[in-house]
Amino acid sequence: MPDGTPGLMPLKTGNIWYYQKKMHDANGAVTATGNDTIAIVAAVVANNIVYFQLVWTSMPVSYQSFINNIDSVTVQKIDSVAKYTFFKKVSSDGAVDSWSDTVTSHCPGQNQLYAYAGESTVNGYTGCLKNGITVNDCTSEAFQKWVYYLKPGVGLVRIEHYLVKDDRVTFYLDFEEDLKSYNLN
């Protein structure tokens, strides 16, 4: 099986990332802690493009996800029926992509990826990039937000998931995952 396009994410079958996870309630209190993993379990070639299958242990088993570097600054993801830009390195802050949402807990709307320019240090990893995804329902109300911090050549070093409070305006940190170790093939 050939390797994929070199890029922001190190993609190869057998790569695995180990995370420490903290769950929070709407008031910010930690309600549970645990471990999580993201692993690349397979590679598939379609139209001469290599797609890598991801398994995230805290996501439902039926959730199929594939990822690839489409160039040196763009990571693409395919979830169920949606194909979209998952992460992008940019030279100025801004919206990068939008796609139809497939979340079934709300009426499906549009998701939007926002990319931030510049680099930061996250959990001791220097040169990290930041992107965020806002999940909107069919009334254009945002009800979830995801924030990803990526260290090029290492992978995702921090994942944050936010949910909207009952006021439907304010978001709270639902869970956070920090990279503890990883194994790249």
C-alpha cells in the first residue's frame, strides 16, 4: 500500500495517538477523566488517492471516517457522506470551508471550518496550528464547536469540544483531550 501525500498529518497505517480526556459539566467542573486513542487502521486507494481510515475509540463504532493530506497545508476528511477540509494551514485568519452537517441530534444544517494564522505552544509542542469547526442546525443556530490544535509532523496535540448551554448562546467546554504519547510508523 503506498503512502499518502506528505502534509500536516503524518498518515500511515498503524499510526496511533494516545490522549488524556477530561469531561466537564456546563459549570466547568470535571466530571470524569479517562484515556482515548485515535488510530489509523487501514488505507484505501480510490482514483489514485490514498485515504486512511481513522478509528477514534470514544466515537460510536458505526462512525466511519477517512482522512488524507491533499497537499502540504490541507487535510481532507470524509465522514459518512460529507467530504470536507478538516484542517488547513493559512496565512491569515478566516473561514476556509463549509459543508452540510450529518449530526442526527438536530435538524441538519451547515458546518464551518475557521482557520487561524500563526503558531502557538500547546502542551509543550511548539509550532502548533489551530482550526475550529462550528456545527449549526437548519435554523443556523450553532450547537457544537470543535477546536483542534495540530503539530505538523506529529498530529493533533489537543482537541476541545464545546456544547451550547440552555440559553442557546453561551458555549461550555464539554471535553478536552491532550496528547500524552504517539507512535508513528
